Amino acid sequence: MKKTKWIILTIIIACQLIVVLDASIMVTAIPQIGRALQMSATSLTWVQNAYILPFGGFLLLGARAGDLLGRRRMLLIGIGLFSLASMLAGLSPTAEFLLVSRAFQGFSAALATPAALALLSASFVEAKERAKAIAMYSAVSAGGGSVGLLLGGFFTDFISWRVGMFINVPIGIALLFMVHRFIQQTGTRAGRFDLGGAIVSVFGMSALVYGFVQAADRGWGEPETWISFAAGIVLLAAFVLIESRAAEPIIPLRLFANRQRSGAYLGRFLMVGGNFSLFFFIPQFLQNVLGFSSLEAGLAFLPFTVAQFGMMYLIPGLVQRYGNRKVLMAGLLLAIIGTLWMSRIVTVQAQFFPQMFILLAIMGIGAGMVFQPLTVLGLTDVDPQDNGAASGLINVAHQSGSSLGLAVLITVFHVAVHTDQPSKMQFAHGISNAILGSVLFIAAALVASLLCFLPARQAFRTSALPEK
């Protein structure tokens, strides 16, 4: 790669890293945040969802804005707003202020992320370069969450959880300078914003997540729970109707005409739904049952992180030798085996080393084998005018999967423990059930992949990485 391309790739990866980090950097700080801002166990889940929901919900609007106003411009706006929102989150005096700031962060990330991915697609068109760039981007997207756990634990133990927010400010300023200097101005075109579609989708997904949170907090029999579910279903159905009739929709439904591309979106949604939740539950188990500190809980994810990032260097060779389909299926199977085994050993008698250590490494290898093929397939054979929407849809599947998966599995956890003040044994039982739920999500991703990819004559071939 030329030097300029390496700089562009560094900018794109750094941008992706900070927005992915912020989905997990608060996890190891949750006990301290709860004490500092007097938040209940249920309300603490919104520290995550307040960020993830607007992030996923406005990604497509951000992608559309990049198409119309220029991707470089939207990248600059998104990074600038994200830096400001991070500073406000770090200064939060109350729980309400923190949640609003986190939502502002998520909206800002939704402007920057699709612009960054679309710039990657436009900058790397040669097959080998593009494959390498996507491999690095995918590794950061998938593994950044575990890095966030480590950083969050370090800041929480030695300084303050607030530093996890403040650190984005100097990084954001540096990125603004580099984008301004090294990325060329991109074109604009006339068009309309599908603001109605974006707002309806955000409220629809939020209503579903709120329904699961209410089910965990108050029970399935409460009217508020079912009203929320009904509202979510109606709003999401309305979103599909809006998109089918809009002259310039934020999700061109033609993107789903390709069965394999649809399978990539669905597989990613389900895989992240199971995988991301592990970043929430396992640190809670390590701290509340095994007595780990915040930093120790973050360090405990190093086997996962190292294994997942290590796969970034091995995946291109594996795909060339065995093909995308086989690598994807093998990765999903490894993730299922590791996660299922983990759900069985999470007890009050559990020891981190060697069992949990080895299983986290296996799960990291599995995850590292999945996300690059799914990213490549989600961007394959997309018309140039739909590049931004396709890029945004990949990230929508990622963020929507994480928010809905976490909401569902938190409900599983609360049903299993039956109390707001569980003992260590009850807590471990609840975590075990939640991790078993993660297995079901990942298994569903495997089934979706089999149904969408295997029947095709040229299953899972891509222009970037051909099958052998």
C-alpha cells in the first residue's frame, strides 16, 4: 500500500475504534457509576443502551448524509460532535445527564461510522489491498469491545470512570486534524433525507428494548411491558412501509434482493446479539462472584482480544486456502462450542485459569473468523449509489444486534435470579443462563448462514476474496 493509503486506513480504523470502545468502556465501571450517580441495577443497563440505540438507529441517516453532503464532511462533523459529547458524558453530575450525553455520543458516532467505512471502500479497490483493509477494519470492529473493557477497568481502578469519556477528546482533536489534512474532499449530490424513516426506526427499536428491560424489572404481566412491545412492532412495520414508498429511502430495500447479502446482515445481527452480551455479563461475574477488580476483569478478556486480533493476520490466508464459507462456518462453530462450555463452568467454584482463560481464547478465535467474511459479503455487488447505505446497514446490524441481544439476555438473567439482591450462587446461575442465551443467538447466526449461503450455486463467493 502507498503511504497515503496507510494513513487513510489508520484514520478510518482509529475512528472505528473509538466508537466501538465506547460501547464497552463503561462496562467494568458499572458498579462505580451506580454508586456515584445512585443508579439501580436495571437503570444501569441504559448506560449501554443509551449509546447503542441512537448509534444503530441513526446510522442509515448518517450514511445518507454522507452520500448527499460528502463523506469527508460528515466524518469531520461526526468526530467533532463525538468529542464534545464525550466531554459532556465525563462531566455528568447526574444519571439523567449521563444518559443524555451517551445518547448524543451514539448519534454522533452514527454520523462518522458509515462515512469512514464508505471511504475505506472507495480508497481500496484493488482486491488484495481491499481484503487486507477490510480484515483490519473487521478486527477492530469485533475486538474493540474487549479493548474497551481493559481500558475502562484501568481508568476505573486507578483514576476515575470519567476518564474513559475524557480520553476521546484529545483523540478526536487529533483525528480532526488528520482527516482535514490527508483525506480529500468527497463529492456531494442532490437528494432528500428520509428523516421520518430514521426517527421511526429509532423509536421502534427503542420500544422493543424498553419492553425487554421492563420485563426484567417489573415482569411479563405488566401492561407497560406489552404496550412497549406492541409499539415497537407497529413502529418497525411502519418503518418498512415508509421505506417501500419513500422516493429516497435510508434503506433501499433492493439491498435485500441478494440472498447472500441479506444473510450477511442477519448473521451479523445474531452473532453480535450473542457475542456482545458476553462483554457485559462475564465482567460482572468476575467482579461480583470471583472478586476481581475492574482492572482485573478487563485484563481477563486479554485472551479473547489477543486471539481475535491475531486472526486478523491469519484470515486472508485461511480464506484463500479454504474459502469464505468454510472459514465463516468454522468460526461460528468455534464460537458456539466455546460459549456453550463457558455457560457450564460459570459457578461460584469457577477458577479463571485455566478453563475460562482457554475458553475466552477459543471464543476470540471464533469471533475473529466470522466478522471479516460478513463485512466483505455485506459490501459485495452493491451499486455505487448504494455504497453509503450498504456500509450503514452493516453497522446497523452490528449495533441493533448488540442492543437487542443485551436487552433479551438481561431479561433472561433477571428471570433466573428472581431477586434484586441475589447471592453469589444466584448471580452465577443468572450469568450462566444469560451466556446460554448467547449460545442460542450464535447458533441462530449459524442456521441463518446455512440457509442463506449454502443453497446458492456460487455460495459465498466475493469479488475481493474468491473461493478456491
